[in-house]
Amino acid sequence: MEIKKVTDPSFRRYGRVVRNIDFTGLVEALNTKTPLPEEVVYEPSVAELEALPVFAELQTKAYGELPIQIGYCNGRNYLLNALEYHRSSEINVAGTDAILLVGAQQDITDDFTYDTALVEGFLLPKGTAVELYATTLHYAPCSAGDHSFQVAIVLPRDTNLPLEKEHEGWEDRLITAENKWLIGHAQGGLPEGSHIGLVGKNVDCRE
């Protein structure tokens, strides 16, 4: 697939580059204080990252004083596997080069299926931060090369934590964690009971 840059005009449908915040300390912390595993690991809230000065700046400037969390998604990955969305923007900060596979919520059908042929890929260079809009479908980043990736994930507080209630029917059946709606691919290895609605190829960013 064609991998564009997040500075390409076509990315504006999905998000924007964050330019008014210094992420140097966060990138350094990702590189020195978080793992670089072979398997993808996601931690929604990490105290060492949230202790950095950028935490208060993100909460004030990027989220309008809404309580937030900073975690990470690290590992080696090349496949789409699933797509998720939130009722809020998500900020991704690249500790290494990474590839984001994204789509638009507006392209989900009435029966909550989505054609993976619509997915687009964008290179997120090390040190760059982007805001993914609430209507942007996304999932774990992909590796930009043979190495594992490190990406900080900023979201409203408690996003992706375990649910307290059961959800079923209509869009509710897509809810798999707090503030998380998920559509999986049959080859994505998702837990039993996940909504499998991605139609087409399980996109591989290397192809």
C-alpha cells in the first residue's frame, strides 16, 4: 500500500500534526523508560510518563483541562487486525518512526461493517505528534521497518479501562472498553465475542 506522510494534505481528513507543544521529554522517556517488545503491548496510563511537564501542557492546551492519561503502545506489528474509535480525539507521539493505518467512521455501514480497501497508511516520524479526530478509525500502529515501534497514546482519563456493564444491541455491541468501540477482522486474533465487521483483506502495511 502507499504510505504517505502525516504532513500530506490527505491526512487532514483524519487529524492534524500537533505543533504548539514540546514533546522532546516524552520521546526521551519513551525511549528510555518503556519496553521495546516483539509483541504489541498497550498500557493506557503510565505514572512515569504522566509525571513529565508535558502532561499538564497537554491537559491544558490539547484537551481544554479535561482529565487525561498518557500511556504507550509498543511492539512489532504490520497488520491492521481491527479498527477502533472513541468519542474523543487521541494524540499519538512517536518515540520511533511508525505507520498509522486509519479510516473514517463515516464509511462504516448501517450494520457496522467496514471495507478495509478504504484504509490509508501514513508515516509518523520519530518526535512527531498527531491528533487523531474522534471520527478517525485506528488501532495499534505498525512498524516502519524491521524494528519495533514506540508510540505514546494520550486520551481522556479512563479510556480503554475495563467496562462496568454489559453492552449489546446496535452500536453498543461494539463497546469493548470504556470509551472504545471496536470492529475486528476475522484474522485479527481478537477475543471471542468481539464484533467482526471488517470486510476484505487484513491490511499489511508492507504490501
